[in-house]
Amino acid sequence: MAPEVPETSPAAPGRTLPRAALVQRRVTPGRVFRAAADRVRSTPGTHTWLLVLAVTSAVAAGLSPRLRSYLLHHVSTNLVQLHTHPVRVLFASAFWIETPSALLFYAVLFELVHATAERWLGTARWLLVAAIAHIGATLVSQKAVFFGIRDARLPRSLAHTIDIGVSYGLAGVVGVLAYRVPWPWRWGYLAGVLAFFTYPVLNRGTFTDLGHLTAVLIGLCCYAFTPPGRKAASAPPRSRPRRSTR
């Protein structure tokens, strides 16, 4: 007599899995909550930043249009504020968005871009890349505004414009993530990213478009912040020279 197969053994081809195994694979609210909690714990910087954005967006949404405009001008990295309070506005501008209703859109981008980079680089290096891109792109774009106003190519009102948001930091992290893409697809990723951010600049772009392109290029310059193990594995394998036989 053939031995009986216990229920815990793997299912043979053509057989259905036991009901207990199907129950274990079923998605439950508890599992979803644990998965979400693990994701937040693994990317504390991304979700802390997102939480602050949610608070500031709620504050801005509750203000009158006139008071909101005054507040956003106060934390903007325009020429006037950079001249009088450079450190304060460079820091504060990264925690506000001009349109509070766009918070959900930015939350999706944070999960796709910042969370991916933070898990790969670590919180400190990810934050350093985002900060360098945010500050560098802001200074370059506002310098372009300065020269444009000086040469009478741009209106003087741009010296007081609202210039806030998280997009420069996002663009910089998009740039450094190129080193996360495997070699067969890296060139395509680079071509797509550079085309996306270069076209608006060439097509009568604004100073913000210039800032986004600058941030991406800064991110590409942050190769030194990528993990050492990834650097060694990032180069395409070289074929070994064949030995000639006689």
C-alpha cells in the first residue's frame, strides 16, 4: 500500500492547494497594516517630510487667499527673501507647496522616488542628496532671475515671486536613482529623464524649469553617495580574454 501524503506536503501538479494554505495567503487588514508600518519604519525621513507637508498644507488651506499669499511669500526663496533671510527660506521653502490640493500627487511621488532612494542610500545620504539638489537648483535658478531682471529680459516682479516646494529635491533624487537602474536599462532611463527635464528649458522655459534640470544634473553628480557595493556591481561585466591554443 502506498504511503499517504500528508496535507502539509507541497501540492502535486494538477492538484489544488489545501484550504489552509489559501487562507494563509489571503490578504487581511492586519497584514496590510503591518506591511505599511514596515514601509514607514524603513523610510522615516520620507514619511516625516510627508507628514510635515500634510500639516503645512492643512494650515495653508485654512487661511484666506490674502493671508496665504503673505505666508508663502514669507517662506519663498525669491531674490528678496534670499537676500534678507537666506538660511531660513532655503530650509522652510522645502516644507510648503503652493497648491494644498496637490498633496496627494506629491505623496505618490514621495513613495515612488524618495522612499525608493532612502531605502537604497540610507536616510542620511538620501537627505543629503535631496538637500544639495534643493539648495543648488534654487541658487542657480534665482541667479538666472537676477541676470534676467538686470538685463531687462524679465519683469522686476519676479524678485518677489512665490518660489516654494519640494520638486527640486525630487528631481535631484530622480537623478541619483539612475545609478540604481541596471545597465541594460540605465541609458534609456537617463535619456528619458534628461529629455523630460531639458525640453521645457529649451522651449521657452521658466526659471523653475531651469531649476528642475539643474537639480537632476546635481543628482547625477552625486555618484559618490551611492553605496560602495552598488558601485562595484554597477559596471557592465567585462568578458575574459580567451587564451590562444596551439
